[in-house]
Amino acid sequence: MREDEECFGAGARVRPEAKVLLAGQDGKMLPLRLTSGRDIIVVVPGADSAAHADGYDVYFQTCSEACCRELTVALRAELTGRN
């Protein structure tokens, strides 16, 4: 996405076993591997961020509201093991 394009985002929590992968990565963009084998790019919220205060382990950005909803549903399925 270009700097002048509208974007959307949402926060997510990761499974407890994935939290160790995020340790010390505050403010960085990382690939996060899903059980489907696909990777998504996420940002690890800093300790003083609103996303962290809201309890999110990662935050992702999308190009549309529809994509944001679809990714949120996919991540929820990932967390509950319903892939």
C-alpha cells in the first residue's frame, strides 16, 4: 500500500506458544506463519501503544474493510483450531 492510500487494520492475539516468537520484537514488522502455511505480515505493538493496552499481541494492516474482516475471521479460525 502506498503512503497516500487508505488502509484498515485490526489487532489480534496469538496462541500462547507463539508469544515467545514476539518477545523483544516491539514495534517491528514480522512474518507470522499460519497453520495453513501462509505468512502474514504483522506489527508487534510497543508496550506503550493503544493496541498493546487493548490486549493485542499483533496488529495487521489491510487495503480494505472487506479484507480486514476476512483476515480477522481467518485469524480467529487459526486461534480456535477450526481451519
